[in-house]
Amino acid sequence: MLGGFGLAAVAALIALWAGSPEVALVAVGLAGVASVLIVFHLLLTERRRHELAEEELAGQASFLESLVESFGEIALTLEPNEVLEQARSEAERLFGGEATLLARGEAAQDDPDEGTLLVPLRVRGEDVGGICIVRAAQFERADVARATVLGDFAARVYDNSRLRAEAEVRETERGRLSDQLITAEQDERRRLALFLHDTAVQSLSGVALMLDAVVGAIEAGDKQQASEVIRSALERHRATIGSLRDLSFALEPLVLRDQGFGPAVSALVDQLQAGVRIEMRLDAADDLAEKAQAALYQIIRESLHAAIRRAPTAISLAVERREDGHFEVTIADNGREERRRAFFDSIAERARTLSGSLAVEQGEGGGTTLRVTLPPYASRD
């Protein structure tokens, strides 16, 4: 069309030069018609281009609206597995194909030009699975970008859901441990009250009665009897002081606070040995926090007392730190089989207050091994 306009203009110039104004006028008219046609063509072309751009933008907006709706559907899901299933369903709806969930580490073909697209699901560099989408049409670069955005969002929601579920489990466990701790404290106070009533209180009551007898003997002028009763009262008084000192040492030995875990357990072993060979490896216990050491000391004290009652010839005690950071406490003896299940329950309760666990191994011919495992955060770090 531009060529026609140019020819008409050249023809008009030639006609004027040749002295033919009529021909020149016709050529000018043709040039005008050609220019009008050019303008009309340009208008139609530009309008069509705008219409195509509007259609493309409308399609993009529609897809983005669908993508946002997919995000909303995925975000409403609470369970981690439900998040991945909802992401798979939304991928089918958005891309018009068949989507399959892949397990962690599972491989699949990825060829967008052949209608197969693999969308990895990763959170902080960790592979949590993937979505494989298959359809008849090939995947354009824009489709790949959209699918990647969908996968990133689904992986983050999955991670948040997993963290929320873990937090709920920890909170439930914390509440259960708190209730157990309160119950254990109440039981300890009750046992302590009964122990004091049956031992120290009864003994001191006897001393008071003996002193009353001394007063009566003195008033009656029987100094010899008064002297004998006073000596007996002093012996009972000293015995009561000794029992209270032992109780204080059992509750919280001063050597544990002043010298550390190893010397405290060594002092306990010196009191309990009674002809039993006890081997100890306690170096890793120095890495435990102070509260963990105090609780572990009570576990070892109860376990050793119970082991002595089973009449063993040898006991081994070890506190070790494994490569994974966990602490493992092993108390093993070759005595008779432990038949009191309440003893194991008591040790397990004490281990749970430290977020630990108890494993019990008993041989057919006798012997008992207790393994208490404590988490890495029980350390001083």
C-alpha cells in the first residue's frame, strides 16, 4: 500500500514536468486515496493489537485470580498431609492435567515440552516431596513459573502446618509433664511427712517422755535413775540427729552442690557398697545442667538402693554422651530379677521430668539393666 502511494506521487511529478496537469491531478487523487487507505489500515492493525493485548491481560488476570484462590484453599488446610493433597488438587485445576504427589526423594520425568512438569516442594533447602503434572499440551515458560510459585507456597504452608502440629504435641506433652511433676511433688511431700512422723517425730516424742521421767526421778531424789535415763535419752537424741542428717543428704547432698556430681555419687556409693563391687564412669555427667544433675542423682540413688536389695555381686554405673548429643545413663547389676513394677514406674516418671525415657532389660537368669536417655538440651550449653 505504501508502494502504491509512492508510485502515485512519482506519476504526479512526472505529469507536471511533462506539462499534463490533468494527469497530474489524477495522480494526486490516487495518492490521496492511497494515504487514506494507509491510515485506515494502520488504525485497524493497532486496534487488533490492542484487542490481543487485552485478551492476554484478561487471561493473565484470570489465571492469577485462580492462583490466589488456590493459595486460599491450601492455606485453609490444617494437617500437613492435607496441605500437599490440596496443592495437588489445585495443580490439576489450574493446569488442566493430571497431578500426582511424589514422596520425599522420589524421582520423576520432567519435560515441559512433552507435557510433563515436575514441581519440587522444598523448605529451607529440605526436600519434602513434589508434584508431577501431566497434560496433553506442552508447558510454556509462564506455566513453569506459575507452577513453581504454587509449589513454593504449598511447601511453606506445609512447613508451617508441620511446625504448628509439632508445637501442639510439645504443648500437650509439656502440660502432661507439668501435671506429673505436680503429682510427683505431692507424693514426695506425702512420703517425707510419713517418714518424719514414723521416725524423727516418734523418736523425739520418746526423748520427751524420757526427760519427763528424769524430772520425776530428780524430784524423787533418785539421781542414779535420772542419770541412766538421761544417757538413754542422749543416745536416742543423737540417733535421731543422724537419721535427719541422712535424710537431708538424701534430699540434696551438700557435696553435690559444693563439689559436683562425681564426688556426690562416689559418696553415695561409699555408703551403699556393703561388699558389692561398683564400677563407675561419670565423666560425661559434668556436661549436664545443674538441675539435670540433681534429678539424675535421685534416679541413681533410687536405682542403686533397689539394686542392693536384689543382692548382686557387681554393679556398673555409667553416664555417657552419644554422638547424636543424647546422654545415656546405664545402671546394670547381676542380682535377682526386679519384680516391683512400681519401681520402674517411679524411675520412668523421674526421667520424663527431664524429657527423657527409660528402657529396662532383664535377663532370664537374673540381672537388671536400666537405660535412661536424656535429650541433648539437658547439657549446660
